[in-house]
Amino acid sequence: MSAINRQSKKATSKNSLLIVGGVIAVASVLLFAYLMWYVTPEENTEMVKVIAVTESGCIAETLDGFSVNIGECQAEYGQYISALVDQKVKERAAAMNPTS
């Protein structure tokens, strides 16, 4: 007899399945948390200047120089209005163009 305790193939297979399942579960939770933090809009009301009126809505420029689509509006070119602006869009735009 051998002094080494051998595990059965069934137990090894079950342990491997549990480890893989745990890794997938942890990865899924982390991905979900990341997406909830990064993608969920954070809207603030800001004073913006309408720079274009298009079919998809008004394009406005915030006072700090970011162009945003504010959706449907009854404003004209050059008019200042108060609108909801997604702050995370501004953060992503700044990250893509760090010179501004």
C-alpha cells in the first residue's frame, strides 16, 4: 500500500468545477459593480449655450467648453439655457483629450 492518499477523480472534478464557478462569479460581480459605477449617468443642471439645433436634439456647450447633446429643446442658436448634463460624459471626454 502507498502512504500517499489519492483523491478520487470525482472529488477532483467537483473541486475544479467549484473553483471555476467561483472565479466566474467573482468576475461577474466585479464587472457589474464597475459598469454600475462607470456607466450610470450622473446628471447635474448646468447653464449651457446652444450651439446647434439638430434633428436629434439641441447641441450645447457647457461653460467649461464641453459639447453635449441635451435632447429636445425649444431654444435657438446662441441662447443660454439651463439643462441636465451628464458629468461622466465630460469626464470621459477629458480623459480622451488630456490637453484641454
